[in-house]
Amino acid sequence: MGIIGDSLDEAAASTATRPIPKSAGAQIRFLVRHEKGSTRIVARRLGISQRTVERYLKGQIKTPRPDLAAKLAAEVRKNWQPRVRERAKRQAATSTGIVIETRARFGFTAAPGTSDDGRIRRITQHLPPEYAARLFDAQAGGAADEQLQAVLAEGLQEQYFKDGGRRAEGLLVEFTDIDYIELDYA
């Protein structure tokens, strides 16, 4: 997944109301329960043997290697509190919107005589629910990062640069060279 998709996943994970399990054994038990008791599927997700998963379940292994610990925590975070995530996503798509903070290059296509050279800007902007809904729909449909970027570019164009239609009529914004991007549910 790309930078925007990862940022959307982090925003969803930040809506959790309880912390993820701390110990490796508790994390493995959560994943096995989530996969309806299949240690084989959990082993495949983590890239370890089924026997290793069973050892964690029995308490024979307590401390994973650092790379496995990171992967284990990431897999648990993906599936932690799905109803809470869905509720937050639904609220962002229907009433509250999302907040984007980014540092990227913005270029413009505008009327003659204006400065349209691209430059790096740091922008923090609230985007209304309709852009959040389009972003979530595109992500759920398996859209590439470029398509998600186009939705965000249009939202920033309309809300930040055109100020909701009050200025810069006919301005088209190019959103490229993303240095970083953080999305959060408003």
C-alpha cells in the first residue's frame, strides 16, 4: 500500500478505544480467535511456522524476535476493534469529515499572469464529509495511491486554494512530491 493508504489505516487505528494486547501470547491468542481457531492462517500471516504459533499459545515461547514483534503488533492493529473503526469511518464520511496535514509540492494551472510554479507547502486543512466518503470508497474499491491522491488534491483545491468557491475560479491544483501526509478523522 502507498503513503496515503497507510495514512488512512493509521487514522483508522487511532480510533481504538482500548490499547492492543501487550504480550506476544495475548496477541497470538487474539489473532487465532479472529481467524476462528486456525493457527495455520495466523502462521501464514506472520510468516512463521504453525508449530511456532502453537508454542506461543502454550506459553513455551514468550518473547518474539524484534521483527516478528513488530509484524505481530501490526497484524493485531489491523483487526483490533473493527466496529469502532467502522463507526468512526461512517461518522467521518457523513458528518465530521477528515483533517489532512501534508507537506508536498503544489503547482497550479490558472489565469495568465499568475504564479503557477510549483513549490513545497505545508498545509493542514479540514476536508468535508463528501471528500472523506469518496476517499473511503476509493480505498475500499482497491484504488491505487494515485487515485487517492487525486481525491485529496481536489479536496485541497476546493477547500484550501479556492476557499469553498469564494476565490480563484478556474484554478487547477497539482499535488505531487509528497514529503509526508497525515490523515485524521475530524
